[in-house]
Amino acid sequence: MKKLLLVLAFVIMSFVSNAQLFVAGSVSANYSGGSTEYTSPFHTKDDKPQKFNFAITPAVGYMIPGKSYGFGLSLGYAYASEKDCDYYNDFNGDVLVTSSTKKFSNAFDIAPFFRYAYAKFDKITLYVDAKMPIGVVKNNTKSDNVTRELGKAFVIGARLIPGLTYKFNDHILFTTEIGLLSINYMHTKITTFSSNVVDKTNDFTIGANNRTVASFGFVYLF
């Protein structure tokens, strides 16, 4: 028994010592907003909803030396908000606020992934990640400086996301995901506190949404 444990420990240590460990991370953000102005019968300005999204995803994993594949685990945090503020300018140019409502959410997820590098061109490597994200989302609203929790969501899914890396030096790689070519399946269970409603949805998409959020990151090889 002791000999078997020693052999297993030796195999594990040899495997880990030969593995190409890496830490990685990516960040993405986008913002949209604007307004519509009217000049008749008086100067009126109507704000469009201001939307802001931010996400950060650190990861750790390893690539098997001599092979084109590896494994890893990522942790994610995302924040999204939508603020709708309607106001207009009267004849004297005074700004009158009529309403201001902000909806925002905080999301946390964990995603084990399998990475396969299928093509190399000098300093550029093309790869695809197979991910299984599991996460929770908390939705809130804020009006007149009063914050209320609207509900929460549980999300689980599967994603195939192509990407590429650019080799800056022997230790640092820059990465980007190609969201337009991704394949995504997500199951979402939303619980709304105010109405005690549980809504379950299944979404299957090829490519990104109408507004693609670019994701850029880095990899540090040990």
C-alpha cells in the first residue's frame, strides 16, 4: 500500500512539474446613452436610458507540455446598470427633473473550462474554450435614494468561445475572445420577490448579442 501511494505521489508530482501553469484575466466594459431634443412648442430634452456594463474574470489553469490542450477555472464578477432620468428645459432654461430610476445587478459565477489550441501562426495562437458557467445574479432598483431588491437569478450553461493569443514574450500573452463566433446555451431561473414568481428560461444563441462586448485579457506563464 505504501509503495502504491509513493508511486501515485511520484506520478502526480511529475505531472504537475511538467505542466505549464498560467494565470489569466480579462476585463470588458461598455456604455450607451444619449438624448432627444425638441424645439417646439418649447425646448424639451428627453434622456435615453444610460446603460453601463462591466465584467472582470480572473482565471488559473495549465497547458500540458507537448500537447495542444489544457484545463482551468475562472471566477467572474459582472455589474450592469440602466438609469432612466426624464427631464426637460422650460422657457427660462431651468432643468426640471420628473423622474429618476436606476436598475442594477451584481453577478458572480464560477466556470471550469477546457482549452484547445488548434492553430499557431508565429506569435499568434488560435484556441477555443469549452466553459460550464454556474452563477447567481442579484437584481435591484433605486428610486428617490431608496434601494429595493427585486429578485435573484440562478444561471447554468455551456459555452464554446473561440479566441486568440498574441505572444509578447516567453511569459506574457495577450488574449481576446471572438464573441461573434461563440455558441452559447444558458438556463436561467429568476425569482421575483415582489410577485413571488419563478421564471425559467432556456436560451441558445450562436454569436453575440446585438451589441458585442469586446473582452481583452492576458496570460502569464510560469
